[in-house]
Amino acid sequence: MTAAPQLVRTAGDGRREANAATVLRTVLDHGPVARRSIATLSGLSPAAV
């Protein structure tokens, strides 16, 4: 069983960096995965990935 994704909510300029960190953490935790899977696993929208 996988842990629930930790959502990072920030405003303004930090959002891109926070999303990048979330994507990186998801890939490190789950290995190579498709963008759609990263979105599902991380809780980000597909456009944010």
C-alpha cells in the first residue's frame, strides 16, 4: 500500500517549484512512470505535470 500524497499548496512564484518537487518525489518513490500516473499518484492535475 502506498502512502497518501502530500499536497503542497503555495501561492505565486513558488508553485512551479513545489510542483516540480512533488513530481520528483513521486518518480523517486515509484520509479519511471507515465505523466498521467504521476498526476494520479501525486494529486496534481495532468497539466501541472
